[in-house]
Amino acid sequence: MNRRRFLGSCALGVGAVGGYIGWRRHSSPSTPDGVTVETKHVARDVLTEKAPRDTDFLEYQAEYRTAIAEPDVAERQLIDGGPVADFLAGTDFDSSYLIVVQNGMQSQMELVLETVSRRDSGLHLDVSVDAPQGGPDDLLVHSLLVRVTDRGEGTPETVSVDIEGYV
């Protein structure tokens, strides 16, 4: 094999991998009929001290989730600033509700919503960890804000979450 062909093949392989990563990062999650979602990942803890979470800080791979259906509860439990405030401003609580998914993991990772499915008593979210190669070995609470608009159902009684893809 000559050098130009080899380098061309390597470039195509790197381009394909980069395209897949970009597509995966920006593709819409799979949802049931009548459900639309919008997400915002924030690499910090977005909950205030008035939130119902038991611990002040999540340990590595520790998970927390909550559904918020009222604007006054959102204002009381979520830190009002930057991307959180913008996301809240775009939420019409008459037709939507928020799900906050939190996880303790390395700072350069990101939570990505993959699938939303209905269960008997609520919704189930499949979330993946988007992890770049390398990065510091530190611990940070990541928050994934999920705005759910469900034309068929109201706020779910329960929300379950599976997070996959830890490094």
C-alpha cells in the first residue's frame, strides 16, 4: 500500500469517527408519540439548599433525579443564573414540566439524553455519558435539565433513570 492511500484511509477513518461523535451529540433523543423534549447539560450543581436531595454533594456515579411541575418550585429549587435561567424562561409550566437528572462524575464528561419511554406509573430516561479521551481525574456534580411536553399525560408519578457509559 502506498503512503498516500494509507494517509487517505486514516483521514477518512478519523472523519467518520468525528462525524459519528458529532451526530450522536446533537441528535434528538427517541421519545414516545406525543412527547417532545429539550435538554440542557450544565457542568455544575443546579439545585439550591431548598431542594429535596439528601446529600449536599453527589459521590462518583451517585445519581439523583426529580420532576418539577410548578414554576414556584423551580424558582425555589433551581439556582437562577446563566443557562439555568434561560432554560427556565423557555419553559411553559402549563404545558411542560422539568426533570432534573444529576450525577457525580469527572468534570469533562457530559450527560446526554438518549431515550424517553413510558412506564406504568411514569417515565423512564436512558442517559449516556459522553466522555472525551483523557481529562482530569476529578469529581463534579453534572446536571441535565430535561423539559418535557407531553400532550397525552401530565406530570409522571415516578421518573426512573439509567445512566450508562462511565469511563
